[in-house]
Amino acid sequence: MQTQNRILDDMAKVASSAMGAAAGMRGEIEARVREQFERILSQMDVVPREEFEAMKAVAVKAREVGEDLADKVTALEARLSALEASTSSTTATAKKTSTKTTVKNDKAEG
């Protein structure tokens, strides 16, 4: 009976060692695969995640600034149109007044 226990103990030790070796090989294989992927990615000239996130933030900020500027331009165009309209109406009123005055002066002279 002890012979069987000893054989089983030895087999368990061998299996345990094999599992430890397999785990070590797994770690080494993962490291090699990771190195290979990094080499491939560096050759493909892919942008790192940090740079991508930084440029994304810059693009969002630029879009916000552009939208703000567009709003300001729209407001300025509205103000300019209002000023031009008031200037046009003032000019038209002045022309009418000037024409009436000229007509009165012509009648008075004639």
C-alpha cells in the first residue's frame, strides 16, 4: 500500500513540476508574442494611445473654439445688418427731407 502512495506522490510531484514549467513557458511565450506585436506595430507607424487621446482633446477644443467664433460672427453680422438698416432708413428719411426742402425752395424761388 505504501508503494502505491509513494508512486502517486512521485507522480503528483512530476505533474506539479510540469505545471510550473508550463506556467513559466506560458509567461515566456506571452512576452515573446507581445514583443513581436510591438515590433509589428512600430513598423506600421501606429500612433500610441496617449498621443491619440492628446490629439483628440486638442480637436475637441478646436471644435469648441470654432463654434464659439461662428456664433460671434453670426451675432456681429446681425448687428451689422441692423446698423445698415438703421443707416439706410436714416439716409432715406434725410433724402426725403432734402427733396421736400428743395421742392419748397424751388417753388419759393419760382
